Amino acid sequence: MPGRHHLFVPGPSNVPDRVLRAMHRAQEDHRSSAFPALTEGLLRDIRPVFGSTVARPFLFSATGTGMWEVAITNTLSPGDHVLAVRLGQFSHLFIDTAEKLGLKVEVMDLEWGESFDPQAIGDRLAEDRAHAIKALLVVHNETATGVTTDIAGLREAMDAAKHPALLFVDGVSSIGSLEFRQDAWGVDVAITGSQKGFMMPAGLGMVSLSPTAMERIETAGFKRHYFDLRPQVLHNDQGYFPYTPPLAHLFGLREALDMMQEEGLANIHARHARLGEGVRRAVAAWELRICARDPERRSNTVTAIVVPDGKDARHVIDHAYRRWDMALGSGLGRLNGKVFRIGHLGDLNEGMLLGALGLTELALHDAGIAVPLGAGVAAAQRWYRESE
Ligand SMILES: *Cc1c(COP(=O)(O)O)cnc(C)c1O
């Protein structure tokens, strides 16, 4: 089809031309004496994106899923008891990883679309006087449902319970788009990947470990090899990587971090809040339901929209793709067919989103969901105008 494809899945997100051009470069020697300047700049400039000055970041050729494994195997031991909240497909997969690696996972299950009360975790931790629970596994932004968790509140509840469990936070669809304060929230391991807020192709996994988490890497009982942080520490300290790093991704990350610095993190967060609210207003104008029940916890990076009973969200997605050249996110796991998702993160502005909302209205019609044409677009336009 002529014209640009409209990519509105919540990852991979749109890669800016600047980042594409930066990645389109000849390979070079990653052991040269010039190389540490690149490594050191990346490791320095990525820290503010995590909201940290004291945590230690690492980069791997991998995706977010691999970073779950990095977090677990470098700080815990087989058989350790951990507590996790399941409220959508990504928290489910995080739990699945923990179980497959051999942790004993205590799961707090919620309806998909619900958000959890940090106090419930605090109460459970307060009961655990022997401190059997070694870590808490949570997803900051559940991409499957569009629910954002209150991590600051969670840290308060953990502190009130005086519990020493490590706090692992998956920020794959939040870090770089939503405010993330690793130090202030006491996040021990923050996890992300390149293909969402960082506006890059998938392939670069990123983790950031608090000083407490860093102390555990010597004593963690898991066997590890590729994902072992110890050789990373040794080589990163010299400005190198133990294995061949994905050079194109490192060049891309340099450019993406430059772009993020130019815009400013606070402006990036405010832009996502504004763009996200426009989508929510459009959904309200369509009189459709947003999967995330609590309006306070609705995500500024992704909105999951519930289709009316008897309709199939897969038809909306397929019409959008085949007829209107737009990719919408599918319903994951048990939400398959029930919701479609609009990703609104990364390199995005009002014009792109108004286009996507207009095409979504057409695809809804194609699938037999006759929302008034233009109603969602107009609601978003009004919001973008008044919030300017
Ligand atoms: C995208 C995503 C992941 C990671 O998926 P990969 O495909 O391994 O990069 C993990 N958690 C959340 C919340 C995500 O949105």
C-alpha cells in the first residue's frame, strides 16, 4: 500500500528516522581503544531514564524476557520463595519465568483489568515475620490490560511492613515513557527493553540494579552463564562488553538517548499523559469500555478497549491491518478476541494519533461496531486543543 504504515501496537513502537539512520552504519571493532567512549556514555545517560543515580545499568543482546532471567538468576537462589501479582499476560509470563527457573512463586491473582492495592502486599509481607519471601515481582505497566501500578505506594507498604524482600519491577512498557523513579521507589531490579519507550527495534535488554541487588550477585545460587552479571561488571568497568555487543543497537541507543535528552524526560512524560488522555476521551465518545477499571490507574502508554458482547476484537484488528494499513495490538491470553489495544508510546504526536483514531473508527465499523464516525477523533481534538 502507498503511504506510511500506521504502527500502533504497544511495542515495537515507531523508530524515528534519526535512530534508523544512526543504526545504519558500518560495523567497527568493539575492542578498539575508542570504544569505551561509546559504552561509558550509554551507561551514564541511561541512568536518568531509570530515575537513578546509584543503581547500575547493564545492556544485553536480548529482550525484556531475558531481563526477567537476569534479575532472578543474579540475585536469588533456586527454591527461593517470591511473591508476585498476576493481573495480565505480562505479569503472567514473568511468573512463568520465575517458576520455570525453579522459584517457589506465591501468586496474588486479580481480574485482568483490575489494579492492586499496595496495602494487600504490605499486609502479606507483615505476616511473613520470618522473612521467607525473598523478592516481590511486579509489572509497572501491564501492557495487556493498560493498567499502571503504584510503585511508590508499594514501596511505602513494603517499608511499613519493614520487610527486606527485593523489589523487581518490570518497566518494559513504561521506562522511557512514564515517570520511573528507581532510587526514590527503592526498586532493586528495574527491567526494560529497547522496542517501546526507547524507540528502537527489539534486541537490546536493559536492567538496572540497586546497590543492594548488586551485593547479591556474588551470593546468588543460580547457575548462569550468558546472563551472568559478573563478567559484565568486569568488562563494563573498562568500557567494554564480555561478548560482541549489538553495535547497531548501541548506535541507535546513543541517538535515542540524545533525542530523549533534547526533549527532556519531564516533557516526555507529560506528552505521554496528554496523548493518552486523548485516546481515553475518544473511547468514551465511542461509548466503549476501557479494560482498566480504575480511571486513576489507566496507562499513558497503552489503552486496551473492550468490544461489545458478541463482537470479536480480532475482526477489528484484522480489518485495521488489511484494509487500513494499521497495526493495533491484540488481546493477549484470556483477553484474546475481547479487547484490542492502541499503543501510544515512544515517537508519537497528535497528528499520528488522530490518524490512528480515525482509522480505528473505520475498522470498528468494518467489524460491525457502529460508533459514530468522527466522534472519537473530535473528542481527542478537543482535548488536544484545550490541553495545549
Ligand atoms: C513487551 C513487554 C515485555 C517483554 O517482552 P519481550 O518480547 O521479551 O521484549 C515484558 N513485559 C512487559 C510489561 C512488556 O510490555
